[in-house]
Amino acid sequence: MSKNMLALCQANLGSAIPPKERYLGEVDQTNYSPLSVGEIYVVYALLFIFDRVDFLVRAPEQPPFWAPSSLFRLVDARVPAGWELCITQSCADYRPLFDAFKISYVMGYPLLVNEYEHYVGIIERDPVEVLRFMEEELERITD
């Protein structure tokens, strides 16, 4: 039995994102490769922006990245044990996410929702923060 939230990739192009959910500059041609249609991905975190949810996913041999949930279908929607919630408007470090992008909540592994530097490092693919993500994931898998 899986301890992970799992999502089946159904599309990897912006054309699959409903126009009302395109908040971050996506267009029909926006390419979300290295996602592979038909593959199942672990969802490491959720990000809530307006009426859209993004998933933090990772393709093999790649650092994690955010992708719109409209590209996926959840095949296991259970929230993993240990996930935490950050209400961006209520947390000084994360408040810029709400002010600049209207991101209301980030939900996921504790490091992501409690250390803003880690959150930013994941987005920017900072090698130190990606390594911290990998260490956290390895630890979670072996628990």
C-alpha cells in the first residue's frame, strides 16, 4: 500500500490547462516536459493559487518542480502522514507568495512549508536545496 499521493500524467502541454486556470503565463504551447503522459508521479506538495492547485512532482533524474494539477488525474488522493500546511497570508516569510502571486496555501513536507529559503531553492533549482529535498525524500521512503 502506497504512503504517497500519486497522480497519473494525462497531458504535458499548456493546452490542457483550462483558460481560467492559467495564472502564471501559461499558453497552449507551454511545455511541461519532462513529464511523460501515462506515467504516475509522486505528489510531494500542493500549492493553492486562486481556484487552481499545483502539484510538486519529480521526473526521473530531475529536480522537483510545480505543475498544474489539471495535467493529472489523482490515482491515490490520500494526504501523506507528516504533511503540514502554510497559510501564506499568515506567515511573514511566505507572505510575498500571496502578495505577488496570490498563492494562498502550500501543503507538503515540513521543510517546504517551514523554511522559505528551501521553498525558493526548490523553485530556483538550487543544488543545496534540491539535495535537501532528496535527503528528505529518501528519509521518508525508508521510514
